[in-house]
Amino acid sequence: MASWLPLLSLLGLLLGAAPAPPRRAADAQAREAAYPELLGPARFALEMYNRGRAAGTRATLGAVRGRVRRAGQGSLYSLRATLEEPPCNDPTVCQLPVSKKTLLCSFEILDELGKHMLLRRDCGPVDTKVTDDKNETLSSVLPLLNKEPLPQDFSVKMASIFKEFVTTYNRTYESKEETQWRMSVFSNNMMRAQKIQALDRGTAQYGVTKFSDLTEEEFRTIYLNPLLREYRGKNMRLDKSTGDSAPSEWDWRRKGAVTKVKNQGMCGSCWAFSVTGNVEGQWFLKQGALLSLSEQELLDCDKVDKACLGGLPSNAYSAIKTLGGLETEDDYSYRGRMQTCGFSPKKARVYINDSVELSQNEETLAAWLAEKGPISVAINAFGMQFYRHGISHPLRPLCSPWLIDHAVLLVGYGNLPVPVDHSRYWESAEGWEP
Ligand SMILES: *[C@@H]1O[C@H](CO)[C@@H](O)[C@H](O)[C@H]1NC(C)=O
Ligand SMILES: *[C@@H]1O[C@H](CO)[C@@H](O)[C@H](O)[C@H]1NC(C)=O
Ligand SMILES: *[C@@H]1O[C@H](CO)[C@@H](O)[C@H](O)[C@H]1NC(C)=O
């Protein structure tokens, strides 16, 4: 995986109640404000919301209500407003057709002598029928998605997006039939990406990626790792340390504990990358040197795991211990397919003495990460075939913790700009060129 993606949340691991945003104490002096008085602050909030958005994708103001109270030199406005996001059918602007959307927002705006400052913004879709209820099933979510008719010129636009995709990713197909088949897969995928986009509650953008001409089945078979579903209960010792409380955010990449993002190629070897990333971080923190370590050694020499057909991090740790360490990426470089084991103990540059399983409590996990380094974790990779950037936060039924199929390296975490039902997102050293 080839490029740094600044923010990628950990699917399937987002759980636990988040602290609600601090509520202002009821203020006796607050009063209901009349509409004309609210218009200035509301327009300002809208301007902030639209900042950086392309023409044609800017939201407009719907209803506004609010209260105002004196605050120091100025006035503090607490607004509740609906924003209308326009539909978009222009692929150069929004890539995928997006239907009209209404958002309900709360804003806190400070007005000092006509100068406005946005203190808080909290927007969510008005349609609350789609909730994160644990009881909700896939079948109850997906029919909701099929109501919107496709724009008339959908297939024409799709053909031009596909052409661009073929050029960008230098795709060649063997026959006209295959090209046509890939085009239909692509088109179908764009519709899937659009649905995933519509349901995402984070800031993630889904759309064209280098995986866009693969069927879901192909993507899963080539890149993902179904063995991870049985990951739990693999006799690893449970870490008992309780540790301190977690700082509010953390990023090991900025502290030099993470090597650059590597590309697993067309091989289901995520398990090996996740483990070497963890060992690289531990070695850096304990020994002070950041070494890029060999995944190929694990593909070739860890006989319990299945190279490109998948593996378990727990087995990989045992293999590293039994073999006597890991060579570096330079000495034993990545080929993306299984070869005969060429490990030489003399070339091992790092060793491990043990490995532990960590708590699934996210607070504990965050504290552990900040104190001790990047962690090897496994996620449900739902939507990742079309993931481009941003914080991914799918609905729980789409991202069940029981369908874990991708191992990644957890390198940090932060707080959602607009808290939904959790405030924390996780960052992973994972990415690909969209
Ligand atoms: C979940 O669904 C079951 C069966 O449909 C129902 O009996 C139960 O009350 C639901 N629970 C919640 C929390 O909605
Ligand atoms: C595009 O693909 C062809 C055939 O697979 C290859 O020979 C060529 O080097 C590629 N070009 C680029 C720019 O990647
Ligand atoms: C850890 O393993 C290395 C290499 O196998 C060994 O030299 C070292 O003594 C071990 N350390 C402990 C604390 O067991």
C-alpha cells in the first residue's frame, strides 16, 4: 500500500460509549432570538461549513432557530439549523452521483462587534431512521438504499469515468469481452461506493480506487484474510497491565516509530505486514533504531501460516521467536508470493522474546498504544475497496466485529471533528494510491 493516508479509522473496533460533548450549563440569561437577529451568525456558520467546497456542492440554509446570551464583550448564539446539501451529478465535482441531503446542525457562534467566531459545530443527517442500533440487520439497511433512481445519463458518465480509470491505473484487458465485463463491474462498484458513502457517518470519501474493477469476491480473495475470523482464542497470553489513562490523541508516525507504508501487492499477506510493523515499532522504542523488517521471511518461513492465502499474527510472532528473529527488508526483500525459506540466522537484525494479546477495551488499547507503541490489530475491511481518505465510520451492521478480515497496524488515534456516537477514531498505517 503505497501512500500515507492521514486518517483511517479502525472499522469494527469503534465501540464503547464516547463522552458526550460538554453541555453548557443552562444559562438563565439566554433568550430566544428572533429570526432576523439570527441571520448574521447563521450565514457565518454556513460560510464556515461551505469553506473549501466546490461550487455546486455547497449547502444552503434551511430553517434556523436559536438562543442568544451576553458573553463578555459580545453575544453567544446557540443555533439549530437545517442545511440542505445539493444533489450532485457532475463526476468532475463529486465523482459519484450524490443525492440531496438535509443535515441538522447545532452551532455555537460568538459575535463580538460584528466579528464572528465558530466555537462548535455538530451536524448529522436528519434522517434518523438509519441508526446504529445493534439489532439492525443488513437486510433492514440495504433496501433503504435502493430508493433513489439513477440519473438518466448515468451510463454515459460511468463510461467516461471508467475510461479515466483505465488510463490512470494503466489497466489492460485481454479482450473486448473482458473490457466490457470490467466496465460493468466498475459501474456496479461505483454504485456500491455511493451507497457506502451515503451511509458513512465519518468524513471518509469513497470512490474510484485501483481496486474499482474487481468484484467484491475478487477483492476479498486477493487482498483480504478470512483466517482472521478465528483470531480470538489463539492461545496467546493476555496482557494484564492496566496502565494509565490515554492522552487525548496520539500519532507514532510523528515520533519516528513507523516505517513508510509498504505495498502488499496482489497477495493476502496483511498479517505479515501488521506484525512486522508492530515489531519495527517495538524495536525502535526499545533499541532506538527504526529498521524496515522482512515480511517475505514470514511468507516463506512461517509454515503454520499460508503466505498469500492468509495467516494469523499470533502464529507469526511464534515463528519469529522460533526462527530466531527477522531480517531487514533490504536483506530479504518482498516478492509478494511464497518462495523457499531463505532465512539466515546470521542476518537476523531483531528478535522478540514474547508476544501478548491486548484487551479489546478501546480505552485500555489507546492507553497501551500511547505508552508502548504501534499495535497489530485486525479489522472488518468493509468499504475499504473504495476508500480514498478521511475517517471511515460505517454503520455497525455493515461492519460487524465478527467479520474481521484484514490485519493492519494501529499507529495512533484522535477525536472526531463532529462526534457521532463515539468521539475517538483510530489511525492506521495503511493506505493506497486512490
Ligand atoms: C431486537 O430484536 C428482537 C427480535 O426482533 C426483539 O425482540 C428485541 O426487543 C430487539 N431489541 C432491541 C433492543 O430493540
Ligand atoms: C502499463 O502496463 C504495461 C503492461 O502491463 C506495462 O508494460 C507498462 O510499463 C505500464 N506503464 C506504466 C506507466 O506503468
Ligand atoms: C530475548 O531473546 C534473545 C534472543 O533470542 C536472547 O538473547 C535474550 O537473552 C532474551 N531476553 C530475555 C529477557 O529472555
